[in-house]
Amino acid sequence: MSKIPLIAIIGRPNVGKSTLFNKIIGKRVSIVEDFEGVTRDRIYADGEWCGHAFTLIDTGGLDVKSEDNMWAHIRAQAEIAIDLADAIIMVVDGRNGITSNDIEVADLLRKSKKHIVIAANKIDNNEIENIYDFYDLALGEVIPVSSIHGVGVGDLLDAVLEPIEKVSIEEKDDTLNIAIVGKPNAGKSSLTNKILGYNRVIVSSLAGTTRDSIDTPFEFEGRKCKIIDTAGIRKKSSVDEGIEQYSVLRSLAAIREADIVLIVIDSSEGITEQDVKICGYVHEQGKPSVIVMNKWDAVEKDTYTVNKYNEKLAQELNFMDYYVPVYVSAKTGQRLDKILYTAFEVYDEASKRISTSVLNDIIGDAIVAVEPPATHGRRLRVYYTIQAQTNPPVFIMFVNDSSLLHFSYHRYLENALRKAFVFKGTPIKLIARVKTDEENND
């Protein structure tokens, strides 16, 4: 699978970066406020322009000369984004012209030697003559835009994507990308080596030995795979500036690009708050996953031990009740063969495509069994349901009024789909969409 390009949005505070970010993505993702320093950490979203897929990163506004701790943190976050990016959009205030901070930011970007396009923002009334001074920054093309009105955004994307190899969202080979993630010292590298059958990565009892994501291709029973061993993901407050921030970012990026995620948990410690957060991120990204309870050999057991662990997992992971646990030991090799079999099983579940007729029978039967609740005398009416995509499975119900779909009834219909089709180990999405007049006439 070709790598989806990463585009970073960089600039000084209060030039409208976050508004531009939201306009490019097409929805409100990044917080927008009219004062400095709102966006401090990197915010990611996937976008597409003319069949060209990309991932966009919004960063905090850069006050390069400030020595304040907050601005130092924002700069560190921005520098990591610059380092990872395939291309950069530098946002400037096209209405008020160049500032000394713009010059400092430009100097920082110039050192990156990345493809850079300047977005001269706030050109709301076609004040095109205001942009020419920005060519003095010697970074590249200057595109006038209005992030509020969306003017010039298409031209900006054309310019920033032009030299980058086109990657379509549908572009994918048959290699399965398997990311191994978890806290430091949970045994990820040991599992990687055992699965591969040789020592591909360094194994140490010291947390943080793996600093970067390590990709290794292999085959298992005729299936082409790539295993990605990642750096341990610690609590945000415990992450050091610099290299470790970069490592964690790469781990999160590996999750986003994975087809299957193995979430490794140290059984001897039990499931922790950080384990739950990692599971939550995988769930939010819509990835099929396997909960790998490693170091099972180090757990004192009795007849009820597995049941107790399962009860704890059910309690902590109630937001992803589709999870599949596997109890293994990388040290002894206990049940390691089950990991890949289970991983392929949940990937196949996520790849299921349900015919429209069968899908509508299941939803129809569920509605007949339990009628939607009435709201102010009105009741949800489902016209028909289709499956929009796989990995994860996404279903769209065309309805009379999406506001009538109560959360509890939404969950009931999701459970009806799971009861019929299982979808073991993968999240599913059920979206209600109002049927338009055009669709009514079809």
C-alpha cells in the first residue's frame, strides 16, 4: 500500500490556520478561537482532493523567539510535524502583510528542505495585490485564500499536492499491515520476533528500547503481511520532549495505516488506564483488533483466572464490546500461533460485505420486533439501508428525520446487525441520513 502523504499546516499565531484546516477537511475538526495559543498539540484528519488522498496536520501557532514554556512545547510539536511532513502549507495573514515572526517561521521551514506553499489567508475581497510581498520569504508559490469563505482552497491543494505522487483512497495491494502497539515493556518486540521466527528487533527489559516503528514483510499460510513493531505509548504527561514524542507519533501513525492492530497488554500487571486509552484510539480509528494478553506465564492461575480477566476486560472495554482476547506468552511461545489466525479472522470480519436485500431484512425485522420510540408525536421511519464501505463496515440508513434516532435505539439496531453478522473484533458504524427529494423520486 502506498504511503498517504502527510501535509503540515504551519504559521504564527492568529493567522487562521485552524479555520483553513477545517475548510480543507470539510468539517469542524480543529478548535477555532480568536486568540493566540488555542491549538497546542497536533491535530490530524484525513482528506481527499481530486482523487488524491492525504493526511493533514494542524499545529499550534509558532512564536519562534518566545522562551515561555507553553510556546516551547508548541514549537516542539510543530517541529515534529515539519520533520514528518511530505509537504508544508505556511499560513500568513494576507491582509496585514509580513511580520518579523513570519520571517522567523520561514527561516525554520527553509531548513526542512520540504515542498512548501504559502497560503496568504484572509483575502476575503480579492485584495490580490497584498500577497506579492510574501514572495520575499523565498519559500515557493503564494496562493491567496479565504479560509472563512473557502476561496482559493482548491488552488492551494493543487499547488501543495502537485509534486507528490498521487495516492488514491482505494489504492491498496493485498499485503496486510499488522501493527503491534501497547505500553512500553509489554513485550511487543518479543512478540514480533516470535511471529517472524527470528530476532528482527532488539528486546530489552528496559522500557523505551524501540524508538521507531519497524516494518518487516513476511508470509503466513500464503498471505502476504507486513508486521510493524512500534514504540511503547506512555501517558502523555510522562512523555519526554523530542525523540520520545516523535516515537509516540510514529506509533499512532502506524495504527492509522494498519489493516489489523494487535494491542499488547502485560497480563502480569492487568489492564491499566493507559491500556484502555490505547484501545480507545484504535477503536476511534475504526481498526479491527486483537487484545493480546502477553506474559500469561507470569500470572498465578487457578480454575477461574481466565474468567476473572475476561470480566475485567468486559468492564474496562465496554465501549468496544466486540473485542477479542488471546492469552499468550512470548517468552514460552504459549498459544502464539493463535495470534495470527485470530488477526486474520477479525480482518475478514471487517471485510464482510452484506447484500442490500439481506441488510434490509435484518433492519426491518429489528424494527418490527421493537418499534422506534416516539418523540413529540413523531416516530423514526427507516426507508432502506445500504452498506457504504468495509474496513470498518459502515452502514447508511435513509430515514425521515435523523434527529428521531435516539441513542439507545441506535445501539439496539447496531446490536441487531452484530447478532446477525457477528463482526467479531471490528467496530461498525451505523449512520442515519435524511432521504432527499431526489432520492424519493428515484
